[in-house]
Amino acid sequence: MTNDKGLHRREFLKSGSLVSLGLTVPTFLTRTALAAPWADQKGAKDTILVVVQLTGGNDGLNTVVPFADPEYAKLRPTLKLPINQLRKVNDQIGLHPSLDGLAKLLQEQSLCIVQGVGYPNPNQSHFRSMDIWQAGNTAETSSEGWLGRALKQLPSPPAFHIAGPNQTSPLALAGAPMRVPSIASLDDFQLRTASGSGMLEKQEQRALMEGAARPKISKSPGLLDFVQRTAVNTYASSQRLQEIGKNYQPKASYPNVPLGNHLKLAAQLIDADMGARIFYVSIDGFDTHANQLDQHANLLRQLSDSMSAFYKDMSARGHKDRILMMTFSEFGRRPYENGSKGTDHGAAAPMFLVGTKVKAGAVGKHPSLTDHSMGNLKHTLDFRQVYAAIIDKWLGVSSKKC
């Protein structure tokens, strides 16, 4: 693994490429081949990436617990988790007790725990650090996200942002060749006519919108051509979405929480063969400055139960080998607890990868609990290396163009 700590900040600003910095692409996905060679074959189905954002800064130290390190209990006299309740990964680390669903996926060789992920000179502002993770670079301003740039290279570019109330499309999806819709339910993404119109008026309005959505031959593609292509994509998706969901019976029990409902909607869209390659969901509440234990346990239970239900549902429907799930948070928390029985903004934290093609178990080096940087855990792996591995080996396109 390349050590990038010697790179100066200005060197990170020179390029948006994920691997142009000399970062190596890790082998998290050594049991899979590139999607591209087989994705174009007749009857084949493309790989799908499901990104789960943990908003607020997840406490990595109580998510993947280094129970064998005596410093852990010293740093967290009230927040330390009982060793006998952990879901042990090996003789050094264990998963939080609430991550039972993910622990079972580990037993099935379908969970990869990527340790110590972060980036140099970490920023501890929620907004700035989230922008860095979503853009895939540390540039001061970014108009495109790492997934948006990847979508430009995919032959079938559709993606979906499964949103909560008042959530806007994330920066990660910006720059895609077609606008990525943000939907909370199937009803949110249907072709609508003006309210208060009579039946005849509604039919006329719908015919007008359908006519506008029909593709027209243009000798000089420009803004109008782009708008027409977007209209065609939106209308086709709207028509298709109206036909699915009513009779969908999940083959796993989803928890009745926002993340569970969002992943169930993603499952419906995948099983309906909408052609989307990327799904983006999020779960909020990880900014645990005070009284962390119960709050964090509940959040991790929602995360684990929702992800494992989705994976079981997709597996039962024949999509098991198509799915890769990825979690990330804008930063971790400090290794030591604060005076309010919580933890403050930190840096390095683990990521989870779920799928049949991942390298199961813990990969990478857990951050030292004694060698800190201004009170923060030092990252041992750059997040852009994880992104590059996913883009190259799972989506089957070039990370050098992202």
C-alpha cells in the first residue's frame, strides 16, 4: 500500500483522478472480475452498487471494537463495550453487539471490514468533510461527485437516490450524464398532470408531455437535445415505475425504519429491472456528542437489520452476485470519550463492504490507539483507494477518469 502522508496538500488539488496520486488499488474484490467483459453479453445483468451514507460521523471505535488492546478500555471508561457481547471477527477485533445481521453475513463470507479509512489533513466540519468524501477529492470546490463521474462511463447510466423528507440529491451523484432522481416512494416519481383539471384536460396534458418526451433527430446536439434526452429518460422511468411495487412481497423482513423502507424500495427497483447501476441511501443521527451508548446501538441495529434484510431479499430473488453494498461516514470520532458520555468529531473509521465477491473479514490495519494526530486516530488507508477498487473492479470502468 502506498504511503501518501508525504504528499503536500497542494498536490492533492492538482487532479480529480482517484488514482492519479499514486495510490494503489486494494484487493477488496479479489474474487470478482471486471463487470465490463460479461455485462454486454446477451442475457447478462450488470453489477449494482448500493451506497449507504452514515450521516453525522459514525464512531468507528465502538463499531469495530479493538477489544484486545488495553488502551480501548482506558480511553472509554463508560463507553467501552463488554467483550462477551461483541460479535468477534478475530482475536483482536469484534463487531458491536447490535450488528448481529452483519455478523451473520461475515459468517457467510459476505462482509468485508475495511479498517482505518480516512484522508490526509482531515477536516472535522460535517459539511466540508462530507463534500470531500462525496466529491472523491480534496479540492476546495467541486461540482461533480465520484459516482457522477463514474456514471459518465457506464453504457446504461441510470441511478437512483432514495431520499428522505426534504433531502436533495447528494454531491456524489452530481455530474452524471442524466439527472439522478431523488425519490422517497414510487408515487413520487410518476408523470403528473395539473391538479384541478378535468379528465379530458388531463388526457390532453399527458399527451402533450408524452409528445415532448419523444426523441427528435438533431443534427447539432446541444442544450435542447440534452433536455429531450432527459425527458425521454424521465418519462420512460415514470411509466415503468407505475407498473411495479403494488404486488411486491419481500422475501426478507425489513425493519420498519426509514433506512429499511429505502432499501426495500431499492430492492423493488432492482427486481423490476429498471437498469440502474447505482443506488444511494442514507441514515442520519451519528453525531453522538452525548449519551452515546443507547443512541449508537439503536442506529447500528437499524443499519445492520436493514442491510441484511435487503441482501437476503436480493439473494432470494437471484440478484445475490450482482450486489455490492458500501457504507461510509464523513469522519469517525475521537478515541477517548468526552465528559458527556459521548465522543467528539474525529478522523479515521471503518467502512463495510457487503457482497458475495468481497474479500471477507478484516482488511487493512486498525489505527493505533496510542499514536494520535491532534487527538485523532490516524488513517491507514485513503478512502479514494476504496473508491478506485469499486470503480475498477465492480462497476467495470476506469477510476483514472474519475
